[in-house]
Amino acid sequence: MAIIWLIPVPNRKPPTTGIYLCPIYKTLTRAGTLSTTGHSTNYVIAVEIPTSKSQRHWIKQGVALICALDF
């Protein structure tokens, strides 16, 4: 994946179509769930990746980004 620059924009309206809301994890292990958010303890943030396919397609493929350099 290319470098992602996160630029904060006040009151931004996220697009409803044409994106995959891709989760980013610290490591390959997605085990352990936080009771407060329901996310994995390795979850960092989700980023919007432009796509012509539905979110369902990418979710079924198990697509996620990983911060770890070594796996």
C-alpha cells in the first residue's frame, strides 16, 4: 500500500459510495476484543480506499491494512 497522508478536515461529510472503509491493525493478529468498542485490541483506525466494488466484496476477502513491517 502507498503512504497514506491523514489530513484533518473540519465538518467533513464522508462519501457513502465508491469507497471501502478499510481497517488498519497494528499486527496480523486480530484476536482480543475491546468491550467498549467491539474492535480488536490491535485495531488502529479505518481509512477510506476508493473502489468500484462494494464494501461487501472487500469484507468477504478479509482485506485489511497492517502496520507491522515484519510478518
